[in-house]
Amino acid sequence: MIEPLNRTLIICVYHFILCLFFLLSHVKKHTVSFIFQGIFYLVMVLIAYCSVLYLQNRIWISFLLSTLVFVIAEYHHYFIKKIYDQLEIEHQDKLVSHHIDEVQSIYLTMREWRHDYHNHMQTLKAHMAMAQYDLANQYLDELEKDLNDIRIFIKSGNINLDAILNSKLSLAKSKNITVNCKAQLPSKLTISDIDLCVLIGNLLDNALEACEQMPPDTEPFLRIYIGIFKQQLYISVTNSTKDLVRKLDHEYITNKRGNHGHGLKRIYNTVKKYEGFINSQNEPGVFVTEIMLPL
């Protein structure tokens, strides 16, 4: 026969072991939120407390309840993670699909221009031959306006990156965002073209979103630098922001909700995949993200 004091000790030790195991397996890895942690520990304490008061002679019920809660907590974590990962995949599929549409739109317009080039020249020559200079200037103005849709801002040496950069920079220009961009890449990179474009696409989408949220009386800006620094691929994105954002750590990425959160997680995972380095700094009105990846 186990003494009541010993039974109380056994109940407390068992619940403590479950809580400790949960702490070591999840909290240090930041795989669960603080709210979920608090709920789990609170439930375990309540079960232990009620067990000491009312289940001294039926310890097995206490063990069964606490074990069941522990298993549910574990299963709940993996279930939520699976849903979140699926949402992330869907978001990235939409993002890549959107990038593809942007690229196709740019190059289809360019192809149409190439096809119509001779017709435009014939029209201009006709106006000039008949001394219709005003009509010729008017026609040139219309052509220049049409060319704004296919303006090429950057030639980095990487076609896929150029397509993403130019589409995003064109979008920024259309939203009256001041842009300063410099990009120059070597012919061979460790990171794949797809991962590079997803990385840049997410960085710029987040930067543009922050710029769009600036007050009307401010001048939003976006600065991009992509090149080689200390024999590594260096990516720097600086944008205006109205918020004082915390450091881009794992906790911030995990707790951020919506498409913005999915994008941040994809950035973090891509950098981790290539054993790179990411750093973010936030000062009033400015947010900077720096990434370094081995070549």
C-alpha cells in the first residue's frame, strides 16, 4: 500500500516529467506559441492538483488523463504544423504563378513590339515625308507611353532574376515609390534560380507592402543591392516603414500571420537551406534585411 505522501510525490513527479519533456522537445525549438505552452502547463497543473485532492486512491486515472493531454498536445502541434505548411505551399504556388504571369506579360508585350516595329517606322516615315511633324511627335509620345509597360530597369546577368526585379520595380514605380537598385551576379551560383527568385520575390513583396502602408504625406522608398561581398552572395533590401518591427528572428516569423508570415518563413527557410546568414535591422522609418549566401 502506497502512503498518501508517496502518492502525491509520484503524481507531481510524473506531471513534472511530462512538462519537462514537452519543454525540451518544443519550446527550445520554437515550434509552439507561448499561448499554447501556457494552456498546456495550466491544464497539467490542474490535473495534478485535482489528482492530489480527489484521486489519491486512483492514481492510474491521473496518469491516464495527463498522458492523454500530453498526446493531444503533441498531435495538435503536428496537425497545426501540417496545416501551416500546406498554407505556405499554396501561398508560394500562388506567388510563383504570379511571377510567371508577370514575366509572360512583359515578354509578350516585347514580342508584340518587335512584330509591330516596322509598321511604326513606316508610319513615322510617312508623317516626316509629308512634313507632319506634330503628328509624328504625337505618335512618338504614344509609343513612349506604351513602352512604359516594358521598361527594363535592371540587367543583372541572371534572366530569371531580371524578370522578377523588373516586374517588381515597375510596380514600385507605378505606386510612386522611389527606387534605387543595383544588381550584378556571377554566371554560377550555389543557390538555384527558383530559390533565388522566390527569395527575392518574398523580400520585395514584403518591402512593397510596407511602402504602401506609409502615410500619404511621406515619400516611400526602396533600395536594393545584390552582388558579391567577401566571396559570398550579398542581398540587401532597405525600405521605408511606419512600424517599429522587431528583429527578424524565428519567433517573429512564427507568430506573423497571413501571406506576410508565409513569405517571412520561406525567406528564413531558404537561407537556412543554403547555410547562409540573415540579419535585419529596424530604425524609425527604415527596415533593412541583409542576407549572405555561400557561392
